[in-house]
Amino acid sequence: MSSLTHLPSGATVRRDAGLYGYERALRRVGIEPIAGVDEAGRGACAGPLVAGACILPAGKAGIVPGLADSKLLTEKARERVYAQVVRRAVAWSVVVIDSEECDRLGMHVANVEALRRAVALLDERPSYVLTDGFPVDGLEVPGLAVWKGDRVAACIAAASVLAKVTRDRMMVELDATYPVYDFKTHKGYITDVHSAALDEHGPSAVHRMRFVNVRRAAGLEPPLGVQNEQQHVDATSSSYEEE
């Protein structure tokens, strides 16, 4: 079953409804439990992709102190919120897709698969699923893709914290195995420090070989300057052939 592009009939969310507005709107029309799902690490060129899913309870028990989009929280704040989410959630799950599987599937397919698995692993089957940004087919329950969902829907924000904290902890562990890349700081995202380490040491076993910067560091793509020069030569050659 595909995710819907609008809320069910009778459910409306005011612009000033706050982080818990979507869940309240759905509960008003009798839809519950409601799961949120989100991922962390899609844009990284090293380490796993991690998806989280979460069902928060109704009422005061489901109000998580400090909850927000995981990207807007400090590391310490995320850890505090993570503990609260785990304690309060009706059900929650985390799924890890390692770098090798990300390469095998491709990032979009791996991302969708991780989100599906996270929902499927929930101890309680949701009646509705809120996803961040784009619809996810194959969830087997109706749902809604919410633009910037991790900033406007509590269950998605909770899922984003579960995914982000889990992945960050894994990257710190990987830093001990591969210290030259400084994974504990940039968590495998493409920063200047990470790029310099890639150029000096080449990719590790946990780098994603589908990323062009990783392939370049492995010698599977021409260096950037050479690549640009070759593109210029190819373009010039094509113009001569047309003449």
C-alpha cells in the first residue's frame, strides 16, 4: 500500500498546532496507533544507514521533553531525548543497513528498505505511518509523507533521534577501528577533514563505494582536475566532429 498525500477526511492540522498536531488530528478521527519513521546517514559516504520508527502514547505520557528534529539538537541534548523516547514510547525500533548493503542496493533503495524494516519491526502494528519528506511504498498501512516531518511531527522527530543517536554511537565505535578518518567527529559525512583523510589513506572497508569521492580516493575515478580537463577535451572533440 502506498503512502497517501493528504490526511484522512476530517483530520486537519492548524499551522500553529505545534509538534504534536499531526498525532492529535489523527486521533480526533479515531486513528491510532500512529508511527513516525526517519533515517540518519543517507548523505554520509562512510558507515551504516540507520532508520528509526516510533509510536508515542497519547496525552502527557507522549510529550517528550526537549524533543525536536535530531539535527537541531546538540549531542548531549539528543542523548537526553533518546533516553526519554525509549522510556515513553509504546513501541520503537532501529534498523541498520551496513555500507556494503548500501552499495549493493543503492542509497534510495536502501533508504526505503530501512524505513520499511523499521516499521515492520515495531512490537505494535501501527494504524497509520508518518514519513519524513517522501512517501514510502510497501508499509502495508496507510500513511502520509510530511514535508520537513522531523520538525513538525513528534513521532517522526522521535524516530529521527533514535536513528541519529544509534548511528553516531556506531561511528564513534568505528573511529576506534579506523582512527585515521576521525569518524567520531564528522560521523562519515563529507567534510574537509574527512576528504583529506580519504585522499591520504584511501577508503576503508566501511566507506560506500558508490560515492564518487570514495571511488576517486580508491583510484576508480580520475582525479578532479583530470576529470574536468577530460570533460573539456571530450566537449571540444564533439564540437569538431559536429563541424
